[in-house]
Amino acid sequence: MKGNLMCAVQGPVMLITLGFLLAADQMGVIAFSHTWPVLLIVFGLFKLAERGFTRNA
Amino acid sequence: MSTQPNIVGYCRACGKALDEASVRSAGGTIYCQEHVPPMTASATTPPPIEASPYTSAAPYTSPAPPHVSRSDVSPGLAFCLGFIPGVGAIYNGQYAKGFVHVILFGLIISVLANDAARGLEPLLAILLAGFVFYMPFEAYHTARRRQLGQPVDEFSSLVPGHGASRFPVAPVILIALGVIFLLENLDLLDFSRILRYWPVALIALGAYLLYARLSPPASDRQSNSRSEEVQR
């Protein structure tokens, strides 16, 4: 089921996003204090996708 | 809709689809066998749920309510913790609602502190006072319902009825907050200028409530009124 897959990849993808943001911070590209809302957006998109899938399933 | 008609709900922890045999409940929430909290795993195996109108409806929106009363939920403690913004809801296991409470509390204080209210400070101050007392009472009633084993929605009494399942409120709010904070951090937007438009939130809330009241699907309204009868 797609909703299940969505749930399963949620944690890893959030972790990867966090990793990217912190890596960018370490390399001096952009400070993490500026980019943390990206995590909120990704999380919200996941919740939205989850809902869409469970409705269609 | 679903290919498996006997699905009664989804595990809160992993989202796995559960049928009547594999469903476990704890504290009014549904878990699968692996994710049920260990202290209640043996005690609260619910009786097999008979064919009810709930099972024919969309499985995610209205899982069959397992009526298992719990004595380890304390409404009094929920009331006390409710004075700390968000903590009362967290005690009830409603983390998203706790988050919303914290955000609302912080927003009211931000508007008050930011000189954006423009003469409406008394109104907002009373709103803040009311909200401080709303949270513990809300937590108390939710805890009472959990104690009686009745199912509570993650966003119960925040959005009318099962409105959360019809319109994705929480994700939209999360994304909107993320976009606003991001634009603020990238200096593309001034937060104090946004706060000036705080009455728009009232308009949006009113519009959403209107939308929810005027367009409930027939089956949803039926189950709504039934669950309200149960609560009385």
C-alpha cells in the first residue's frame, strides 16, 4: 500500500533533509538557523501526501 | 475504496492496515501488534468488533471505537498539566494538538508584544487569559473521555467533528508556518508586518468553520451525531 510506504520513508527522508541542512551549515553555504523551516515544510508535505494516499487507497 | 473490506483502522505508530484480528487498542488509540505499548499489551485485547456501520465507512476516518476503560488516566493531572501550554494535550497523547496550542499561545503573546494589535490589546489579553483556562479544561475533558475508553481524535475540539479527516488542516498549517519562517529567515519578509494582518486568521477560521458546518457528508454527519451521543 502506498500510504504504508509513505510512512516508512518519512523518518529517513527527514533525517536526510536534516543532514543536508547541517552539511550546508558546516560548509558555510547557508546557516542552519536560516534553513530549519525546510524541515517543517517537508514534514507538512509528508502529512499531506499521507492523507491523499489513504483517501485514495 | 479499499480492496480489503475488513480493515478497521491503521496503526498509529507505523500506519499498517489492521483487520479485526490484529487490531490492538491502548488509551483510545489503535496500534498494531508490534507497536502497542507494552504495559497494556496483555490487558487490553479488545473483544472482536461486530459488524458495525463504522466498518462500512472509510476506514481511516472512523475506526471502530474500542470501549476499554482505563483507570491509569487521571483527569485531575491532565487539568493541572493543562496550565502549561501544550502539556495537557501532550499528556493525553495528542501531540499535534499540543503543538497547535503552543503555537496559538505564542502567537497571541507575539501579537501583544509586537505592538501589532493597535489598540486591541485588552481584547487579546482577555483572549490570552481565556486560552490559559481553556487548555486545562480541554485536557480534563479529553482525559475523562480517555478514562472511559472512548476514542478521541488527534484534533478533537480543535476542529469541528471529524473535520480534520475531510480537510488537511494540520499539514497546511505546518507548511504555511514553514514557508513564513523560511521567508523571514531569508530576509524576504518581515514578520512584524505579517503580524499586523492577524485578523485574517480570524476570517480564515470563520470561513473554515462555515465550510465545515455547511458541507458534511451524510455518512460523516451520522457517525458524528452518534459519537456525540456516546459522549453525553
